Amino acid sequence: ERRYASVYTKPDVTRNRGPLLTLAGSHDAAGVLLSGNAYYRHIRTSTVNGDLNDDALVDDAPNGLVKRTGSTQTSAGLSGQASRAGALAAGAAFDASRVDFRQSAQFGTVTPDRGIAPVAVFDGARAVDLGGRTRTWSVYAMDTLRLRDGLHVTLSGRYNRTAVHNRDRIHPGGGSGSLDGDDRYGRFNPAAGITWSPSRTLHAYAGYNEGMRAPTAIELT
């Protein structure tokens, strides 16, 4: 109620660094446009977050926590497409990423200004040291059909296949408490649209599409 810049508890700091490089090109080969792109991204994120300790409501524990996280993610991808002007297009893509995520939690006490003053006791139950790897393959196609003058239908579809490989450096080998996991996700996502232009000044359209996103390595843990 005071101001939007206020925070409930503090500190609450996030720092991001994310250089990105991309390369794109295209070539017209006898009426067929060939295009492709590649990218590389390296993201470093660190957080310091003071919070209330919900366990203090039931246990004789300090009423605050200071959580620190650090993650490094490297991503790279390639994609290529072939298309004819105003009609059929098809392509494929491959994306890969590697993430290293660490988290620690230190007990603290809540101060009158809603800050968290840490004490020299760490909460090992909230410690995380994770390495994850993600691979995604995709193929897609799109075509536009002319039914009559001023009436066109566009049909498209994309199939994604994602594999996420996680390894817990604190509790390796699976079992109770381990974050190890090998997960796979696949789905075909269709889309369709229709455009109608009965005159130069009137245009109408309708569309339907479905999409999906596989969870990240950190979300799965």
C-alpha cells in the first residue's frame, strides 16, 4: 500500500548477465528460399533473498531464512527452413542447453524493518547442487491453400521432442531425496487459420493453435 517499489522482506536482489550471439543467412535457389540461423547464449544469474521461515511456525527454529542461488546456463541451437513464396514451408531445429544450479539457505532473524539478519547456521535440507542437460529436436511445416478469390486457409504443425537429463551432486544415484532424473516429452502441435477478404477495405480472420513447453531442468527438481 505504500509504493510499488517496496518489498515484503529483504534483501531481494537478482543479478543477470546474458551475452547472446546470433548468425542468420538465406539463399534463393530457383524459387525456393533456403534460410537458417544459429545462436549461442551464456546466462549467469545470482540471487540473494531474505524470507520468512515457515518451519518456525511448528518448530523451535529461527523465524527467517537467507537463500542464495547461482546458476550458469549455456544454450546453443541451429535451425533451417525451405519455403516457396506464399505457399509451402518446412524446417527443422535443434536446441541444446547445459545448466549448473546451486542453492544454499542460512537461518536468520527478522528485524523490525523486515530485513533478515543471518545467523551462523546453515540449513542443509535446502541445499542444492544440480547439473542438467536438455536436448530438443523439432520439425515443422506450413502451407497456405487458396480456396477461391479472397479466401485462404493456412495449415501448420510442429513436433517437438525434448529430453532432460538431471544429476544431483549432493545425493547422486537416485533414491529418496535425490534430484537425479531422465525425462522425455514429445508432442505434435497443430495450428490452422482462415482469412477472408471480400473487398479491399474488409478483412476477417480466425485462427486456432496449440503449443507446449517442456519444463526446464531446474523446474523438474
